Amino acid sequence: MSKILIISENDNIAFELLTAGKMLADGDATLVAAVVLGGGAENRANAYLSRGAAKVITAGAGKEMMETFDAETYATAVAQIAGKERATMILTGCTRRGKELAGRLAQKLGAACINDVKAIECEGGEAVYSRNALGGATVCRQAVSSPVAVVSIMPSTFAQASEVPPVGETMVVDLELKPARVRLVECQSKNTDSVDIAEAKTLVCVGMGLGGPEKLSVVEELARVLGGEVACTKPVATDQKWLSEARMVGLSGKQCKPQLSLCMGLSGQVQFAVGIRDSKTIVAINTDENATIFQYADYGIVGDLNVITEKLIAQLK
Amino acid sequence: MNSIVCVKQTPDLQQVRIRKETREPILENVPLTIGNIDKNALEEAVRLKEKQEGKVTLVSVGGEDLEETIKEGLAMGADDAVLVVDPQLDGAESAVVAEMLAKAIRKIGDYDMILLGEGSSDNYSGQIGPRLAELLDLPQVTFVRSLSVEGNLLRATRNMDDCLEVVEVELPAVVTVLSEINEARIPAVTQILKAGRKPKEVLSLSDLGVSAASLGKQVRTLSNKAPLQERKQIMFKEDADAAVAKLVLALKADGAVGGY
């Protein structure tokens, strides 16, 4: 049976990976080991044990080199641990750090790498991974033929492993590492828009049809009335900066599965739609009756989003 | 300052249709283009060249149409191109593409920086940059939203999930950029005409000492279909007040509003 390592810089995602690992090990949690590197590893290791990890591996010699996340250094460290553990699968979270690690680690291990995994099924004794392809127009299902695989899983794909009385143990592994070649000069935390749109039950998504940031207050009012959150397309966040990137939906933003998505003033390019198409109900509002977004919608109204928004607020109240 | 920019030939995604009966994509006769974020990487390299002396070389791996597709990149300001062409490389998996890129880049030899998009516009898997860095034993700086080069030192701002990271590294290095780094230029007609005359070196697998039979196959794609979309597609065509009223009624009936 394969031996699985899980690693993420984000502990909550790591707890999801514990669930995924256990499933891939056919329910045998003893085959899943968590790798915990970097600051506060000791306390974090205990948290992993209390989530049912059978083994937590932390760094002994070389651990001072793990204080900042350098992808090359982390890949070297995980590759050494994978070698010692004879791991055949390494699971990581599909975050930016997860992805920069996954490719390099796979190359070090001569392994296949599948990123952006949003579902895993076991078919005929092998794991089948689903990920978006063709810019999100399709979902491809892939399996791995190489002896070792590195797989990065999208956040919230699996539930976090629940808390249990810890029975596992921590193992310290000495690592041979060289100093990082990339120097961290400074780290600025982002203007903390701490919203997690992936958790929202209702999303009010706006695109460039909004017209300007001064129109946001009405959209925010609608989101409040609906008990949801405002989300947006990529141009609204990265080009116009009317909303923070935390609210960006789509291939390079968040992929969400709310009960209801209202898509307003956006054309519905597949790179956006991939972020909301798993919603239970989708409503589209656009001035262009030929906009693609209507094809994704249960209900559509041709009209200006600002006009419709005010009417919606009035009727919902 | 010599830059290598790795680009991927992809179908023009705006023109990919889905066959209704099978939900499979129709890729025949879809025009091929260079990936969107790859163009941002190229734009950044061309801007660096315009500020400092040097040249920009495109490197790409793909099937027969690559010579034609690459002209767009040459028109955007690259000086020349090195292409690895073989029918088997059309749609090849990331590990194979990275290996072929590394072999072609070793042949070029003289470079300060290798730039790529953070991911291709079709698969967006983001493996090639880190794999290439490992193959060439170079440092990697991924997800870059702005950069500057002074002498041998690259300073870059990386846009990570929860923070902006400013990093420094001695060149050479592998750099992957985000689309937000710049707006890629659209080449003028005169540039497009000149692009056909810029030098292109076309390498075969055997030029790289690779046999087609030895190409790795680590990932099998079992199916590739559009997800099932079962939407009601009801349009409310009344005037705005009546349409909104009907919408609210429908959402309440579905339990999509109220109730939580």
C-alpha cells in the first residue's frame, strides 16, 4: 500500500489533506504522515496529532533554513523526507506556495505532478483526479502511471480531519540543506480583506458593467439583504482594484459552490464561470442579451445591473 | 541582459466550442495562439531589452504548427526563436515539455533570465517554471507582479495568497510572471511583416538526442469533457419591475433566498 506524505504552509488546508490522504490510503491512517516545517513546528505538530495524524515529521538539523518558505529549499527538504519514508504520494494544498513547491518537488523525485485537483475518486484500485482544462471549459480526469506522484488539491475540496485524542508521534529528521538562493527582503501583508467568499452561501458577483467603485455601495447593500458576500471578476480586482483580490472568482481566483450566485454586469467568460458554475442556482443580469453568462443561468434579466439591484433590494426587503 | 522566454502554443480558448452530444471540446480548425500570460512574460522581457542592451529569445516546444504560431511572439519584439518540433510534442505532458525546454535552453547557453507565464492559458497547471528551474539548477521566483534588474541582481515583488513578498536573487534565475505585471503590446502591422524574417532555429527530437519512444508518459488523461450544465435558462422579459418581481418569486420558490 502506498505511503502518503502531506504538507501545506496552511495548517487548515493540511487538515483537509489529512482527510484526503486517509481516503487515498483506503482508510488506513497509519499510512499517512504529515510533514511540518518552518516556524512553530513543535506546536503545530501537536495540532496535527490531535487531528489524527499517525505520524508528524519535523526537521532536526537544517530546521533554521525553513523559517521562511523558499520553494527550492522546501522541495529539497520534502524530497529527502519522501526518500527516507519511501513515500509514493505527496499531497499539498493548491495555494501559490503549494504550486511553486509541487512542480519543483516532482522534478526532484522524477514524479508526475497534478495540480489544481478538485475531486479524487478511486476507480479500479487507482486514484483518478479531476481538474479544469482548456481554461475551465472542460474538466479532465487523469490518472498517474509513475511510481511517485505529487498532487496539489484545491482548498475546501475535503473536510478538515476532526479532532481526536492524539495517538500518533512526532519524528525528527535531519536534513541536508544549502542556504536559500532567493533572499526575502520584506513581506507586506495584504490589506486584510479577510472575507472568504468560498464559504458564502450567496454571492453577488459584479463585472466591469458595474461602471465604477462609487456604485459598490448598492451592490453591498444587496449582498447584506441576501446574507451573502460581494464577489467580482478578475478585471474588477486586478485591473480596476475596485474590490480586493480576495473577492475574485474564477480560474485564477476562488472557485465557489454557493446556494445562489447573482452574476451582474459580467459577460461570463469561462475563466470566470468556472468559479461559480457549481452554484445551486445562478441568476444573470446583463445589458447584452447575447452575453454568455445567460447560458450558465437558471434565471436571467436583460437590464442594467444598477437599476435591477435597487429594485431587487426593494422587493427583497 | 539576455532573456529567454518560454511560451506555449495553445488553442484560442475564445473559439473552442463544445460538442453537445458528447460534451467534448471541438479543437479542429481552432486557431492556435501563444498563451495569454506567456505574452506578459514576453512583454516584460522586451521592456527590459528596451531599457538595457541585450536580446530576447523565444523557446517553445510543440507540434508542426509552432513555426507559424511563434511569429506573433517575434512580432511582439523577440529577436529570434528556438523551437523543438515533433508531432508527439503536441499536447505533451508537463514533465516532457520541461525536459525539452531545458535541453533547448542548454543549447542556447548564454542567458541571464528565463521568463514564463505563471501558468498556461489552457491547463494553467504552473509546473513548467519550477520544473525547469530544477532541471537547470537555477533559483526560481514565481508569481511576480513587478520586477527590476540592476547589474546581476533581480528584485521582484511576488503576489502570494496572503502577502506581497519582495525578494532578491542573483541572476541567472527562472521567473514566472502574473498577468497583472503589464499589458502585453499588440504588434503593429509592420512588426508582423518583419517577424517572418527573424531567425528561427527548428530542432527535432534527434537534434536534442531524444528518441520519441523514450518520451515519458506519467499522466494518463481518461476523459476531458465540459461539465454537465443543467440550468433552467428562464429569461424574464417583462419590464424591469415585473421581471424583478418574477425573479424574486422564483428564487423564493426554489428556496434560494430567505430561509437562512
